[in-house]
Amino acid sequence: MPPERKTFKYITIIYNNIRMYLSKEVKEEIFAKHGKSKADTGSAEGQIALFTHRINHLTEHLKQNRKDFNTERSLVKLVGKRRSLLDYLAKKDIMRYRAIVKELGLRK
């Protein structure tokens, strides 16, 4: 008989925590506010806004759980993804880039 799989339970718990703060309604609200519509999930602005929401959530999590290195790694990867989308948008259309940066308050 194979050993019990405890990792599956852990992954399910993590998945459920992600769903709590990033529900379907929250995503629709983010895409409606920053995209062309709530169904426009592919626009760069919508993706950047979604990444920013997730980054803010993970940052708060890391303030309480300083030794959670897996989350720290995820946060760094997410910041990199957002950075590359911002670079793409700046190269493609500088006015849209400036608008989303100002709207999300990414620069100080």
C-alpha cells in the first residue's frame, strides 16, 4: 500500500486561500474597471491590474509570515511578469502605460 499523500491536502488548502481573496466577482470588477469590459481578460491593463491586486495581497501575507519563502518566490515572479507587461505597454503605447501607472499608483 503506497504512503499517504499529504501534499495534495496542502495544495488544496493553498488553492482555497487563493480563491477567497481572488473570487470571480473580484476579477470581474478589476477587469471592468481597468479593461474594456468585464469579459476583456486579455488586455494588458487588466492583467497589470490583476497582478497588482495579487502582489498587494501577497505583500500583506509576507508581512505576517516572514519565513514563507515559497510565497516570496511567487511574489518575485509575479512582479517580474507585471514588469514585462508594463515594458510591453510602454513600448506599444506610452499614453496607456502612463494612464495605468497613474491609476494604480505604481510610481512614487
